[in-house]
Amino acid sequence: SCPLSSRCCAPSGAAPAMNCRAEVLEVSVEGRQVEEAMLAVLHTILLHRSTGKFHYKKEGTYSIGTVGTQDVDCDFIDFAYVRVSSEELDRALRKAVGEFRDALRGSGSNGMGQISLEFYQKKKSRWPFSDECILWELWTIKVNVVNLANEQERQICREKVGEKLCEKIINIVEVMNRHEYLPKMPTQSEVDNVFDTSLKDVQPYLYKISYQITDSLGTSVTTTMRRLIKDTLAL
Amino acid sequence: AMDTDLSSQDRKDLDKFIKFFALKTVQVIVQARLGEKICTRSSSSPTGSDWFNLAIKDIPEVTHEAKKALAGQLPAVGRSMCVEISLKTSEGDSMELEIWCLEMNEKCDKEIKVSYTVYNRLSLLLKSLLAITRVTPAYRLSRKQGHEYVILYRIYFGEVQLSGLGEGFQTVRVGTVGTPVGTITLSCAYRINLAFMSTRQFERTPPIMGIIIDHFVDHPYPSSSPMHPCNYRAGEDNAAVYPSVEDSQEVCTTSFSTSPPSQCVFTVTKAHFQTPPPVVTDTLKVPVMGLAFSHQLSSSRLSYQPAALGVGSADMGYPVLFAGGLNAAHPHQLIGPGKEGGVPPVPSHPAHGTQADQERMCTPLDGVHYSAATPSSSEDTETVSNSSEGKCGSPHDLLETIFIRKVGAFVNKPINQVTMANLDIPFAMFAPKNVELEDNDPMVNPPESPETESPLQGSLHSEGSSGSSTGNTHDDFVMIDFKPAFSKDDILPMDLGTFYREFQNPPQLSSLSIDIGAQSMAEDLDSLPEKLAVHEKNVKEFDAFVETLQ
């Protein structure tokens, strides 16, 4: 159990480091926008948290591979984002987001949930203790799914969500720019404790994605979103 | 003293990093505005040429421009590298959208490791730049370019110029990286006042299905090319200080000879005109392709103010007095300066050095320009090049606006000659006169429409409407004859039909035209403080005038 506040405690149960960074983002989207919105945020974070593949050479030096990038256009949101050019990474994120989306649609969900992206380090412990996972950065994306009544509302939602995502990207970049704690560059023997070396073209920091579907505490958020849209129409 | 802490190798590395960082920054920004999706591949084996471990292609032309702008220097305190992104319509209007600034401030981080930490942080900053370039408004505009507008870039080095972004521009910070010699900052200032060009306007027309151009061959780019920076507007948000009345120059106080009917006399009592503040520094260099006026360009950029002598309604407050020279043979025609008779042209622009430079840059290659100084804001090329030929620019047009129609309605006889020469009192044209002169009163008879008109206006009213009996000039119809019923009137010499023909195509009110309205509104507002100052100066006269009314 985590001595720190629940905000900082990762869903996976990893113990946060004392300098663990926790950021929360909130978005309200229509059902069909969930996938693209989540991918946009997660990919933007991982763009900043991935390097090229390390190639260790003699004397403890290493060279770093090259990370390519590509633009992604959203179909249901007036928005575009940049992601790392790695099909493996994209597949992994899509899988996680797909499960989250399905859970949000499923019964027992009132359209509210959150997806968590944790970056952690492994700390090897001596036998008989198992390795620790030290959380050093936690991103929580809270999602509210709204239901819209007509095409006009949907069109406005396309634009509004696009604008909101622009804000989120700016927020993410701002956090990244703080140059706060990052794990030390590891030696060859330690690299798997810091990075995910399983992908063949890029090397993100060790990360985990998990999600929770929360029970609705009321329909207040959905109402606010509707009101926002209605206000826009009234103008 | 600061540099001795940094080994020479580190210093060399740092300079190299900063230089290539600057070049890559430009590439990312320009490529993000080409209007296409960018895709580069990851490569697990380092190729050795991918700076900052990122696959960012180098468009040779862009690198060339960036290197030219930097001219061997590096961003330093007070010397920033700026990438200006602007939009240019097919009609020639252009508007600055964003300025990306790579700056250096004095805050040093001595402890930081150059070859490792700084390098990695610069890499992170480039990733942030990739992300941020997709979230400013210009991105969506640039993705839709090709049909009605294109996006242009311009690189300059020196002082950051944000005045072209309009009021209320916003800033987003991409990030900072501390180094032992200073902190590198990357940010973007972007226009939010896209009032006269909303993205919606361009969403309706699909972009042309274009030829796919391979960027990485040395072709000229249709969508992003080094901007012809020669004509641009000074922004509405003028940072310039409005000079006091004494500083403003008078444009034309020339008067010409009065008697011959083919000449005109006019006096512009005062033009509000702003002396450009001297802000140019020598280090400011603006790369201009093929032009040698880089220094003047920058100075004209910094100092050029829209000469408020335009057709803004506020300008009518300083009345233009004139005598219409009238050709008896063509009662409906008006003689303006330059047409008949030897009236010397009046310079339409402020007579300072940058003016000449600006006109020099109006080469035919540049096509249409958007210039704040001339009355109708969306000029066609002729007007601009005419002004460089020496023909009257704004005062000419202004005159034509006021030129009275020769034959008024309900008037039996033409008036041959009206001379109001040497009348220096304000509102002389409205002063009580004999009946004949009253017919020349533009308040009674609407004036001719301005000769030059914007493309937007063209469809709204016919050209040169004079209502002559040769028929109107409406686009779709030619009226042969007009026989209104019950229109014969014994009392008046003119029948309803003639009246109708004469007045069926009134000129568009200049203040109502979309572009002029917005333009002159901004000018009017800009010129208000100075006008107020002048009025205050003349308050005694006004008081006296008011006294006479009581």
C-alpha cells in the first residue's frame, strides 16, 4: 500500500519514487473519438520518452539509433499529431486503447474512465526479494464520454475536442520541458531496467498502460459538455 | 571568464550543436507548413548523419536559406533566429501567421554536460517542436493550402518582430535548454485574429489535386517558398509611438495654377503621416532573394507605417479642396490630374528613403501586393506599379472620390467652370455659394466611384459608373432603352428614365467594402490619437465656429 496520496499511486501497484512526477489530463469526447484522442496523447508522451536503439561498444560507450516520426490525421476529430515511426509501438498502444474503449462502452460503465501511462525503472533486488518497480512518471488521462444528439453537435464536438487536444499537447510539452528527473543512462547490463529494449526500431523508457472504468458520480460532466455545445450553437 | 570554464572541445561541440539545432529547427517548422503529412523512418543502426538522433530530412533550399540568414553566426543574446510563416492569397493579400523564435538568454548552466545532457535535451526540444508545430492554427491552414492561398516562410536573424501578427497574438513556449553559455529558448508567437481569413473560408474549396513534388530534389516548392518579403503590411498592432503633430509630415501642400479648365487645383491641408521611428540596427539582416536591399528592407519593415492618407472616412476630416476642371465636350467626364494638362503627380507615399526601396521591390515577378498606403486595400498590380511610375497614388484616388459629377440631376445647364482655387478654409466646399456651385456639392450629387477598385468590389458595382446615356456598364445586362411608365414630367427637363439611368449604379461606399472597410477602420483607429491632438490644437477655432452658430 502506498504511503503517498492516491493521485500518485500507480494502478499497477508500482511504488512511486520520491521524485515521481504525476500529471493528470482530462478530456471529454464522444464515443467514437475515444480511441484517437487517447492515441494522440499517448503517442505524444511516448515521442518524448523514446530514444533510438542503443548500441553498446567497447569501453562502455554507446551509440544511439535514429527515431523517425510521422503525422497522423484523426478521422473523428479535427486534429493531427506526430508519433514515433514504429509499428510495434503503435500496435501496442492501439491494443491498450482498444481495450479501454471497449470497457468504456461495456455495461457497467457510465462513460467515465481513466487510462494511466506509467514510466518505471526496475530495481533488481537480491534473492529472495523480487525486483522492484520504481515509478518515476505517471500520466493519468481522465475521459468522459458524451452522447450527442445530432449532427450539428457532433460537428462542433469535432472542433472543440480538436482544440482541447491542442491544449493537452501544449501541456505535455510543458511538462517535458521541465527537465526534471530522468533515469540515468544505464550501462549495458542495466539497460533493460530502464528501457524497453524489445522493439526493433525504437527504445522507449519502460512503461505500463492500465485503465480503470469508474462508476459515475452523477451526470454532471456530461451535462456541462452538452451545455458548452448548446452555448456555442446559441451564439 | 565565463568561457574558461568550458573546455575548448566542449565549446566547439556546443557551437556545433547549436548551429545544427538551428538548422533542424528551421527544417521542422518549414516542413510542418508544406501542407503534407511528414513521414520518416526509424533506423536502429545509427547512420551518423542524423543529428540529435532524429530522422529529420533536410530540404536543401531551406538549409540554404537558413545558412544565409545566419551568415555564420549563432543565436546569441539579442540575436535571435526567426522563422516567419505567412499566408498569401491568390489575390495577393498576405498575412503573417506565426513567428518562431530561437533565442538565447544570458542564464547559464555551468554544470551541465555539453556532449551528453545538452545534446539529449536539444533532441527532446526538437521532438517538442515536432509536436507543437501541429497544434498552432497555422497547421490546419497549411494543410488546406494550394487553391486559394499558399503558405510562405521567411528566415531572419536579429531582433524579433512581432508587430505583423495583429492584436492579441498568443505565445506558446516549445521549450528551453540550458547550456554553459546561455539558455536556448524556442517559442512561437501566433496570430489569433484571423478575422478576414477564417479557415472556414478555405474549407469550402477543395485543394487542387496537385502534382506530387519530390521535395528533396531541387525544385521550387509550390507551397512553401522563400517569401518575397517586399510587401507586407505593418500590422494593426503598431508598436510605434504616434508622433506628436509637429513630427508628422505634410504630404501635399502644392497648389497649381488655377484658371485653365483642364487643370485642377487641390490642397491637402494636412496629412497624418507618421515618421518612422528609427529602430533599425545594423545587425538586422533580412535575406531577400536576389535583392540587395536587405538592410533597407528591414528598415522599411520596421518603420513603415500605413500612411493614413487613404480613403478611410476619417481622412475626409482633412478636406481636400480642389477645383474640378471640366471639359465641356464631355459633360459627364471628369478631368483628373494626370489625364489632361500638366499637373505634376503627387507622391502617394511618405517621402522617405524606404519608399523608394519599397517601390523598387515591386517587381512584376512579385505579382500582387497588399499595401496599406493606398486606398483600396486589395490593389491590382497596375495601381502599385503606377505609383512607382510616378502617377498619383492615394491623393489621386482620393481626389477622384471627391470629384463631383459634372451634370447633376435636375440641372438644366452644365456648369463650365468651377474654381475654388486658393480656398484654404476648411470645409470650403460646403460653404454657402451660389446655386450653381451647390450642384457640385458632393453632398448633393454622389461622386464618381474611385477608379481603382478591389476585385471584391468589382462584382458589387459597375466600373466607372457615370450613368451616361451610353448605357450602363452592368456586367450582365446592357440597357438599350428605358421607358418608365408615367414618367413624363412637364416641370422638370429630365424624365424619370434619365434619372433612373443616371443613378442606377451608385458607387459602392468605400467604407462598406469588405477589405477597405476593415483596412481603413484599422487605419482610422490608428490615426485617431494624432487627429485628436490636432483637433485639440485647433480648439479655439472650433470654439469660435460654434460661437457663430449660436
